[in-house]
Amino acid sequence: MARPSVAPSFWKRKPLIQLALNAPEADYPPGSFSADPEITETQVFLPRLPAEHDGLKIVHLTDIHLSIFSSVEEVRRVVDLANLLDPDLVALTGDYVTYSPTYIWPVAQALGRLRSRLGVFAVLGNHDFRAGADDVARALRDHHIVVLRNAHCPLPLAERPARKQKDRSSAGSGATLWIAGVDDPWVAQADLGKALKSIPRRDPKILLCHNPEAIGEAAQHGIDLMLSGHTHGGQVRLPLLRSLYRSIPGERFVDGWNQLGGTQIYVSRGIGKVVVPVRVACPPEITCLCLRREAVGLNSARASRPVM
């Protein structure tokens, strides 16, 4: 499967250019600093996907980083945009706060407004452990978000309004689609073996893991699709310095779709900011993935900037 090419086609609106500290607009080059998140829509071909889950829509959010650099109003807007995509499932891959536990409850309250047919599933990132992993997990669970800490659960069939009767009754593969999640590998808490324990090897598996550097282990365990964040897509992309972030497995695992062996991965650029209060040539991202059993018409992605 070739890597999808993301060709931005922004909706008709002058981009909103702003600094993270809510400073007045300035005459910076278009696209330099972060604005509204881009919505990246792409299809992913999973050969082992059960027929009942063909067309499953996953909205992926990551690296919210509620802090002095990002306001809770920004998070609420992201939630509203995600809900407009009408997802079957929402995946959250960590770093909801940066350092201070002060932001744990507000971010959980904002994310608690996410809506999907099969639920909202989350894992923790390295910054969540710095702020207090147990407190972050408790706050998310109190807002009806399933937190997978080296754990898994099966995904039932999504009863979509537009699903035809013949689709509901079509013969499936007899396999179950599972979603698993691990703690962040950087803090030595990840246990993929425990997270996958008792899942039949033949069944398809989606893994949520904050750090894409776990792709090697995921491929060894036969993960079909891995969703990650952590990199911010580089956050600051400069012509000579390239980006603030380097991935140990390689540059191809810094953002977007890729593959290692039979395991596919999507690394989202995420929403927030760390180290510096800006994004340069690297806008925030809401990812919308549609899972398909057949590869017809796939390998294309579309990025657009929302208007509300």
C-alpha cells in the first residue's frame, strides 16, 4: 500500500493566523502559525477487517496539551468539529495536559462532550504521567471515556443510520475487531503483551499508543492499525532545520500514514504545542479515518480547514 498523499484543499476562508498566547493577529506569512485544525480524511485498507465493520469511521485526536499555550475554548472547538464528523469511534492518544495538574479536570470536561456510536477510547501520554497519570485517567473515566492502560476491549457493530439492511445481514469473517491501548513507552509503563492477552491471534486489532516509536513491537505482535501522536508533526518546520522532532524509527513515522511489515500506522500532528507557543508550517490536525475491507479507490487523503 502506497503512502497517501495529503494535498491541502482549504475551504474558502482567509486562514486565521494567531499565536498560542492569543496575541493580536500580525502580518505573518500565510500558514506559518497555527490556526483552526485541518481535518484530514483518509481511507485505510485492512484486509482482516470484518465485513460488519466495513466503513467504520474513526476520529483521532491527540496532544491536546491544555496549558497556558492553549485555551479550553480551543479544545471545545476541536470537540465540536470532531462531533460534526459523526464518528463511529473516537480515539484519543494522550498528552491532554503538559505539566500542571490544574488543567486535568477542565480538559476531561471538554473531551467528555465528544460523541460517537461505539464510544471514546483513550491512552495516556508522557506528559500525562508528569502531571499525574492516575488523576488524568480518573478524570477521563469520570467523563465516560474508556481509558485503556495496557488493556483491550471488543468493538460491537456500529448501527449507522445509513447502513443498509443487506449490509447488516452480510456474512462476516467470524472475527472480532478489537481495540487495545498501552501506556506511554517513554515512561516504561507500556506492556503490549498484557494489552493483547487473550485476544485471538487471527482477529484484527487496532492499537492506541501515544508514541510511534512502539511501531516495531506493534508489528511483531501482528497489530493491523496503530494510531499515535507525540511528534506534533514536528510542530516547527523550517527549511534548513527541518523540525523540532526526530523519530528514532525514522522520519517516515513523524506524521501521516505509513507501514512497517503488516502493521499500518497513522501519526497525527495533534492539536497543542509544547516547548514553544507556536506551530510553524505545521497546522494542528483532526484525523478522520474510514476503515475499508477493499482497496478500491484508497490511498488518497484530503485535508481541509473547517469553518464554523
